[in-house]
Amino acid sequence: MNSSAVLNISAQTTGTYAGVVFFGDRNLTGTIKINGNSSSHLTGALYFKGATLQYLGNFSGLNNCTYVVADKVDWSGNSTFNVDCTAYGMLPIPAAYAVKLAE
């Protein structure tokens, strides 16, 4: 998704995949590029376990509710995130308001 596209996508709030907006194959490698603008909203979890996610542009989820799981993440722009998105069917992140890296 590129060219400063306007994206407004929300995950379902119930069911097996509640809170997941994109789920990439666990064996997927390479780079996933999502490039939006300030009118865009991806509300839910982006799961690309084995890939690099390039999250570019000035956008976020509704109320900043976007979670990211990826092997590597490249952020550019003014994207914002929130650790409590339970209103959108997502489990809370059990962490302080900080970015944590794991290897």
C-alpha cells in the first residue's frame, strides 16, 4: 500500500481473530510496506512475524489503536500507538508506556 493512500481498515471485535487487522503467514519474509497519510486509520494488530514492516506516513489507528508484531519494524512519519485498545476487541499490552525490543 503506497502513494499516501487513505486507508480506513478496522479489525473485527469478536471471534478467533478479534483485534487482528492483518495476519501474515508466519513463514513470510521480505518487506511489507504500508504508507498512508493523516486521514488513514489501521485499527488492530498488524502481524508479520518473519517479515520487515515499513510503517510509513502520518497515520495511526482510531484512538491510536494499532499493535505491531514483526521481525523488524521501520517507522517514518508521525504514527502513534496506544497500549489499551480493549474497546476495539484487542487485548491490552501488559507493559508500561514504552517501546520494548525483544530478540
